[in-house]
Amino acid sequence: MIFLSLVVGLLLQARTDTSGAGYEREILRDSIRLKIVTFGNSITAERKGIQQVYAQRLPALLAEKGISAHVINSGVGGSHTGRFADHPLFKIKHALDRFETDVLAHKPDLVTFGFGTNDAYIDSKVKDGPSRIPLDKFRDNLTYMIKTLKAQGSEIILIVPNIMSGQSGGIQNDRLLLYRKVLKKLSRKYHTGFVDNYMGFLDYQKKTGEPYETLIPDGVHPNDKGHELIAASLAKEIERVVNKTRKKHEAH
């Protein structure tokens, strides 16, 4: 029980301190040390032309919240949630092919899942064409990985991919929204964290008046500003998950 054991240990440490409640809270905040794996595709992976992808931005943002984090980036360009045999367009190991080595082997306290863009993608670019990974298979793949991580005590945050634009948008976004629904339902069912970048980029447009397209110059991959937004949302959700787990064990 990785994550829960970490929080319980921190609570015991804080409760044995007798120098005041304020100092107790500082001990608790400063002692948090999380091992985080960011699991995903090219939007997660380090990318040429991007100063810092969201995974690289997380440690500094979390430090501001009193959370020390070691972040392992397990993003691979072209990756979907299945196996190579499920859709072999890209000659790489996909999520299920590398789940053991790239995630479980690290014994993470928390894992973020950044999949969906490649799973939902319609290669034929025809409205009713097949996605690379069918919706039900996408659900099954994620369910297996969520259950496996939950069993070993890891916390999970599901990330909805950002909206696409230009030639990459249109029918691709329509299909991607179906995969967003699956992610949302899985988050509710398994009580995971949840970050919605699809709506987050649209909210950015509403708040700033700047087109969301400015965040994704190639139509798919966020630029540094896009990664900055993703990292901020993710750091906020990680803090929420940490506090929720902490409060749960304070009550026992």
C-alpha cells in the first residue's frame, strides 16, 4: 500500500510533535515526498522545441504546495493504451506492452494517465471510420491498469487529452469527446483524480480571449504555454488527492 503507507507515516510523525499546531502542519507539508510516474504518449514525453513539458514542471509547482516530488516521465510518442499487436502503425511498445517496466516497476505513489489522442484517432479521416483502439477496448485497457495500480496502493489521475485544431480537429475532436466520456466515467467509478485538458484549453480561450489554437501550433501537441496550463491543473489535482488521502487517515 504505497501511497497510503506514506501518508500514514507522515501523520504519525506530525502527531508526535509537541511544539505547536502550526509547526506540526509545517512538518507534515515539508515531509511529503511523492514518486510520480507520468504515463502517456507524445504529449507527455519530452519533445524537441519545448523547454519543459508538464512532467518537468511538476516538481517546482508541487514544491510551492509543500510537496516534494520525484517525477518519472514514461511518455512515448505514438503510444496508445493497448499493445503493439492492437494497432501496429508505430513500431513501439504501447501502454500494456510497457506497463510493467515503465510504471509498476517504479512502485509509484501516484500515476498520471495521459492517453486518448492516439486511441481515438481516425486514420482514414472519415467521420464514421474506426479509431485506432476501439472505445470498449480503451475502457478495458484502462480498467485493467487502474485496478492493478489500486491493488498495490498507488493513487491515479486520469487526464483528458487537449482539444485538437486545424486539419487534426473536426471529426477527430468529435471522436475524442467519446473517449473523454469514458475517462470521466472511469474516474468516478474508481475514485481517481481527474484533469480535463480538453475543456481546460477551451476555458483558456474564454478567460483570455486568445484562441486555444495558439496553445497547439501543430494542431495536436501543446507548446510551452500549453504545458504550463496542463502542469498547473495537474499540480492542483495532485495536491487535492494528497489532502484527501491525508484527511481520510486523520479521521482514523
